[in-house]
Amino acid sequence: MKLLHIDSSILGDNSASRQL
């Protein structure tokens, strides 16, 4: 889950949207 959080911080909402 930590990795996801980091990716979200780097890419922003784009990463979160892609994961979901």
C-alpha cells in the first residue's frame, strides 16, 4: 500500500484513478 501512496504523490490523481 505504501508503494501506491508514493506513486500517487509522484503522478498525483492520475495514478490513483488508474489504480482504481
